Amino acid sequence: GTQEVVGTTFIDDCQWDRRAEYVAAAGWTHNAANGYYSNTYYRTLFTKGKYGDGTYEFRFHPIASPTSPGLCGMHVPFFSQVASTSFVDSTSWEGASYFLDIKAGSKIVAINYNNGLGGGNSVVSYFGAFTFASAIGSVGTSTKFRLEISGNVARLFANDVEAINTVTLTKGLTEGYFGFCSKYATTAG
């Protein structure tokens, strides 16, 4: 039979350069041979469209900072009310947003929330965390993440292994822009 698809789908498998379909800070490059986007320190890349409940898949490739792997990571904003080229964890961020805080080699993926007041008044607060049985996303590896959101309940998978818990989103955001903000040297794809 057939199945009706409701909503909007945006798929970028990173096999060709689609940066024109994003709001991007300077510094993002596309690597067609390996199928990913990479950037310089703390640059953002956002979809131009807003999305709500659904499945968000991406890969995390921490490629640098082997002497301080805890510093190597990526923020993944979702339900962001703005598609900005600023840093999602900045006090100048304008527009509320949730964001995943992925750190290389950790068992924990935190969810933070920026209230988005802007003008130096934005406050980032820890909102919750996904816990995995073993460390994920070590430097030099590639981890496929899948974030599933349905009815304000978020589930996270790493290489098809589900975190041992879910997180309920209670800040009232139900749709927004989706993006990446790398910390130090990582790639998104």
C-alpha cells in the first residue's frame, strides 16, 4: 500500500554542496569526497525552513583537539526561533532555542536551553541530558545521531543505540530552525 506523508521533509546527505539552502556563517566548506560539511571554530549552519516534531539525523566527526578531547564537540540547535550566524550559547543570542551539547568521547549528551533575550541578556541553562551506556563520538570516529521528537518527548540514538532515557521538552517551543554549531574542529554530515 501507500502511506501519506504529512509535514515537510528536508534531507541533506551531504553528498553534494547544498550550502545555498542554509543560513551559514563564513567558514563552512563542503567535502564531497567524504560527504560532510566542516567549519572553523564556533560557526553556525541552519536550515532556512522551520521544522517541528519529527526525526533529525546527522553525523558527528570530531577531528581535532586530541590533547583536549573534552573540548571538542558540537552544538545542535533545534526548535530555534532564529537562524543566526551567532553562537547559540551566547548571551547575545536572540530567539529561544534548545540545543544538544555533544562532547567527544562522553556518555552524556546534554540539552541546553537559551532564552534568547539577546543584547547580552540571554541566559543558557542546562535542561536535561541523554545518557548512553558507553562513550560515544570519540575523536577520529564518526557517530550517526538520530534525534526523534514527538509530542514534546525527545529520544536520542547514537549509531542506532538508544539513550537509556528520554527528555521531555517543557519550554513551549514546538517548531523552529535546525542547525549545527561546531566547537573546535568537527564536521557535520
